[in-house]
Amino acid sequence: MTTSTVEAPPRAYARAAGVLYLIIIVCAGFAEGFVRAGLVVPGDAATTAANIRASEWLFRVGFATDLVAFLSDVALAVLFYVLLRPVSRTLALIAGAFRLAQATVLGLNMLHHFVALLILGGAAYLTVFEPKQLDALALLSMDAHRHGYLIGQMFFGIHCLIIGYLMGRAWYFPRPLGILMVVAGLGYLADGFGFFLIPAAAPALSPFFIAPVVVAELALCLWLLAKGVRAG
């Protein structure tokens, strides 16, 4: 499965991967951590609907930035394959497949985000619903989006485990970076399974699972931007 001699891939690919990773972190972080976190109030349909109506443009920008992140994910999946195939072509391909699966799931899941806007858009065919019903449907759509996001996260967790293992074996990446990505993969999986299996405890446990994820992905992004890969 592995090659007997491992050569470092071109540093330009690593720098390009770092730029894409930064785009993903900024765009996805803005959409999830600022837009949806600021507008969607769990369990409160009326307030959520009022927030979305009052900040429709911001809601649309959050949608667009998420799409930019997922489009970048597709290119990044290919770059990570190129960077890590000297260690194991098979495992690098599997890791790429899981990242592409994540991008597909999350891309389709964005329909839930936009459907909430359609529900609250005042179309004539929606007048059969009472205002409170429309508010509830919009929040249901955002709840579905949250669940879909976590499903995509599970695929990404496997991706992180595999690339972490490969980085740990690649002499042109620092071994601690590989360990951090393995920990990140475990964090994503624990957070996702916790949400679906023990939803009552998930809000309290999630910060402990996600904290190492943030550290690992920022460290990888900065390393790719600053160092790329080690020269032979």
C-alpha cells in the first residue's frame, strides 16, 4: 500500500491547499458562527423568523459564503490527494473520497438553509398557512439544516483521521500535525454521534469535542501557508 521511497510533492500544491483551507475556515466560520448563530434561536420560531426577515441580505450572504467553502472543499480534496499519495495512494484516495462526500452532503444540505428563506418570502401560494405556521416551518428547515451539517461532519471526521495518519507517516509534514488531525477527526465523530445518540447532553459536550478541532485545522492551515512541505 505504501511506496518504498517517499518524495515530497511540490510545495506550490501545499501553499494552494493552505489558501483554500483559509477560504474554507473564513467562509464556513462566518456562515455558521456569525450568520446562523446570530439569527437562529433554537426553540423560538417567532424570533428566528423575525431575525431572518430583518436580516435577509445577511442570511443570503451566509448561504453564498457556505457555498464558496464547499466548492473550495472539492479542490482541496484533490490537492490533499496529490500531497499525500507518496505515502499511500490508496489511503489518500479514500481520504479524498470522504472529503468529496462531505462536500456533496453539505452542498445539498444548503437547500434547507434557502428553503427557510422561501418559506418566509411571502409567496402567494404560502397564504394557505398561518403566520405562526410559517415561522415554525422556517425553524424546522433550519433544524434540518443543522442535522444535515452534522451528517456531513461525520464524513469529514473520517477524512481527518486518514490524512492525520498519512501526515504522521510523511517525513515532509511534522508528526505533531498528523496527531492533531487524528484528534480532530475523533472530535468531529464524537460530536456528531453525541448529537444523534444523546441530544440532551450534546450542547454541553460539544465545546470539548470542537475545541481541538479548531486548534488542529488552524494549525494545518497556517503550516500549509507558511511552510508548505519540507524540502527534501
